[in-house]
Amino acid sequence: MQVKPIPGRGPWLLMICAALIMSITMGARQSTGLFVSSLVQSTGLSLASISFALAVGQLIWGVTQPIFGIIADKWGSFQVLVFGALLMAIGMGLTPYATSEWALTLMLGVISAAGAGAGSFAILIGATADQLPQNRRSFASGFINAGGSLGQFIFVPLTQIIIGTFGWVVAMVTLAATSLFTIPLAWTIRGNAELRKTETAHSSPGMYQQVIQALRDPSYLYLNLGFFTCGFHVAFLVTHLPGEVALCGHSAVVSATSIGIIGLFNIAGSLLAGSLGNRYRMKYILAVMYESRAIMIGLYLLAPKTEITFYIFAAAMGVTWLATVPPTVGLIGKLFGSRYLATLFGLTIMIHQVGGFLGAWLGGVAMDHYGNYMWMWYVDIILALLAVIVNLPIREEVVVTDVRNH
């Protein structure tokens, strides 16, 4: 049963507020790679240790989303989003006081990452999709996802400016304070909590049955395997692109600009993917995206490592960056409906972030052992090609115009 939005709130208001929350949580998360060199200098820890802390953050961000998704599916999203904002503020606000590996891992890898997970894809897309008709959901997921990319485009360059002007501590505390702005926005997208509690009381076994059904469905498993690759790519780049840029003799401004460009171009990519999902089979959209990543990484390895090369590479990668989210959400909705979308997509995000953990951590290991990231780029290409293969057998009917709800 679809939970109706509270009177006075139209679809656009729901989508805009959810996208703004996404822009703050994702913008803050995607800026953490800019702090790596500063953390190495101020704490005396190795690059591998810092990378491990951020890699744990990638994993926790994913693991917490199905947990918070279950809570949101049962009792509503507002409490989850507020709790997440407070966790982000605490974790980032206390990071300047973390001088050991365990303390840094706790602040950035656990507390702030869990907070970001509570205010990310699974919760926001689940909350809005449940209040929208089916024919708007694919576009809505693309629109909300674009909000995250907009946050990356805005937050990363601004954070680099603050780091360069006032130091990394001020920049980190600024991100912590900014996360609290998601709380008033969360009030706008809340669903009818009382109705949801009534429904849950009469259908609580449904969630367990739905999850078991999904885990036994080969299409859902294939989708997760492909999304694992996406997480590996995204986490490796957002964590280690600044290091790659430095290896090539360029300043931190180039890396911050490149990450910002990725976010800018992913706005268009997310909106396009959300729109195409209403017209074409989503598994083919995903396959094309992963194939294009393999090609783009190969071309990057062959190109001279100039500033322009990084900007072009960032723009090309940005088109598919997290544009994989709308078709992935759309496929889950097609296969299982929207009632437990936050839970099922949360599980998919968790697999995505297992890949993210490995991408962020192994990038640091590679740099410490070999002095470059070359073998990581080769792994990126291999995983992208494997993702193309596993998406093709996914069960998906021919796209038809249908405005009925699941």
C-alpha cells in the first residue's frame, strides 16, 4: 500500500527537499579525500592507515543503510534522518581531536559514515518513492541522485578553498555544522507515520519474506554484483584521485576541480538515466555505463597526464559516476515493488560499499607498496567488464507505459 504524502506537499517539493538532503550528505562524504594529506601530516599516520579509516567509512556507510532502511520502512524516515544528521555532526566535529588510527577510524569511519548512511540513497529514495506514483519514481530517483552530485560539485571545491585558506580543521568543523541543515529539510519529506505504523502492524512478516525472496532471486544477485563494481570505482577515485593528481605533478586545486567536475556531469547523467529508465530496459542502461567506464579508464591510461586530461576524464566518468543508481533502484522496484524499497536498496548499497571498502583501502595499499596506482586501474577495467556481463541476464520485462502502482 502506498503511503500518501501529507496534504500541501506536491511531488516537486518532496523531490527537491530530498535532493537537498542528498547534496549535503554526499557533498560532505565526497570531500573526505581532500583531507588525506593533511591527516597524514597532522597525525603522523601512514597513508595506508588513513585509507583504512576512510575504507571503513565506505563499508559502514553501506552496512547501515539497510538497517536504517528497515527502521524507516517501519516507522518513517524523519527520525532516521535527524539521527543521521547528529551523527555526522558529532563524527566530523570530533575528527580534529582524533590523533590515533582507532580514534580516526571511529570518527570518520564509523560515526560520521553511519550518519551519512542514515541520510543517503536508500532512505531518501525509499521515502519519496513511497509517496509518488510509479510513473514518477524512476525520474525521482534520478533527481535525488543528481542532488548528491550537485553537492559534490559545490562542496568539494569550497572545502578545498577552506582548507587552503583556514586549514583542514576549520574545513572539517564547517562540514560538521553544515550537516545539521538536513534536519528542517527532513521534516518536509516525512510520510504519514501513523498510517505506516498501522500498516506495519498488520504486515510485519512481509519484510522478512520480501528480503528472503530477493536473496533467492538471481536477478537481484546479479544486480548487486554489478553494483559492487560501481562502489569499487567510486570509492577508489574519490579517495585516491588527489594522490594520483599529485603523482602527476599537479596541485590540489586540480584534484578538487576534477572531483567537482565529476559531480557536475553526474547531475546530467543522473537525470538522463532516470529519464531513460522509463523508455528502455534498465539492465541495458547499466551494461552500457559499465562498458563505457572500462573504455574511459583505458583511454586515461594511454593519455598524457596533463591538467586537461584529468578534467576530461573527470567529465567522462562523471556522466556515469552514480547515474547507476536510478536504473538500479528502478530494477528493484520492478522486481519487488516499492513497499520495502528502502530495505532492499539498502542491502544493494551495502554490497556497493563492500566494493567501496576494497577500492579505498587497496588504493592506499597499492600506493604504499608500489608507489603508484597502476594495478588498481587495471582492476577497475576488469571489474567494469565483469559488471557488463552480469547485468545482461537480469530478468526485466519490455518497457511499457504503465501508471499503475505496484
